[in-house]
Amino acid sequence: MVNCCKNAKIVSSSCVNHYDIRSCYLLFFYSSGALEEHWNRSSLLLNNVTAIVGMGFGSLGSIALVFLGAMVLQPLNITSSMLGELGLAMAKPLGPIGAVLYAVALFGTCLGAALEVSLSIGYQTAQIFGWEWGEDKTPREAARYNLVLLMVMLVVVAIGFVGIDPLQLSLFASTLIALFLPISLLPFLIFMNDAKYLRDKTNGWFSNSATICIVILAFVVALVGVSAV
């Protein structure tokens, strides 16, 4: 956040337009990438398109999977508690092609999420301690940053070998994130309305209202999920 505040143009293009309402780590990932690529106010259009198309496609895809799972898996008495079972929702209507498409999509989404989380942790750790960081630097120039990335990958591999269900772990982590959303996003919401940094790109009443409603909804759903467990 400190690095992000040094340049209001970068803040405008990265922080305001791109943060996942459930995953605050994307703030560090996206703002750090903005600093590395030297974004300015001319990057706003591309970022707006990316946010609308990317988030819209992801949301519609998630909703479609929920409906498809209910239509295909529920008659088979399958609760889709494993990632492999979700593939049946596409394999049953589309056959082998559906299974291949699901496998490719699952690999791409998991790889992308793993890279985002690993880089975010590396960015955040290096910036907090004042280390050299960045993908444009050689491993020797940013040795501690790259060491953090390696350690994160080793920890994840160790978790996999222990046998922890990645789906259940993701659901548990998402629930915890949603529970802390009101605390973690309140300073961010204040920041997005600060004209000193964002000038004419501050949030309007609609963006503020939508953010507050989504945070409250996510918090309530998380409470229901915790009580169900």
C-alpha cells in the first residue's frame, strides 16, 4: 500500500479498478504489477475493460457451473465435494470433449491462482521489509524476494503431500476472508474516496453502495457457512 500511494496515477488505474472483493491479496499483486510496468492514467481504459470482462466472465462461469452441477450431478446423488466430480457436469453432456475442456480449464485457473498468490506473498513480504523485488530483476538482484516465492511453493507442495483436500481448504480460507472483509476493506473504502490521491477517479455513490452491500452479503454468507460447519 505504501508503494501504491507514491503515485496517484497508478493508484487510480490499479487499486480502484482492480481488486477482488473476496481476495484482498490481489491488491498487492495488481498494484505491484502496475509499478513494475509503469502504468499511468492512460492505462485506465484497458484496466476498466479487463475488470468488467474478466470479472463478468468469471462470475457468469461460476453461476453456470452451479446450475450445471445441480442439473447433472444432483440426479446422480453426487455432492461435488471433490474437484474431479465437478468435471462430470461437463463430461456427461459433452462426452470426452467436455472432460478434456474441464481438465484444461481447471489446470489454467489453478495455475493462474497459484501464481497470483505466490507473487502476491513475495511482493508483500519484500515491500514490508524493504527488500529488492520484481520480476524484471534477476534472482541475484532480488534474492530474498525470489527465496520467498520458492518457500511458498515448497509449503504448498508439502500441504499437498500431507493429503489436505485443496477444495475444502479453499472453502475454509474463503470463509475466513469473508469474515474479516469489513475490517480489511474499510480503510480501502476510505482510500477510494480520497480525492487527494485519486483526484477525479474517486468512487461514486453507486460504487460505494455496491461495495458495502457485497461486503455485508459476503459476511452474512460466511457466518452461515461457519455455523453450518
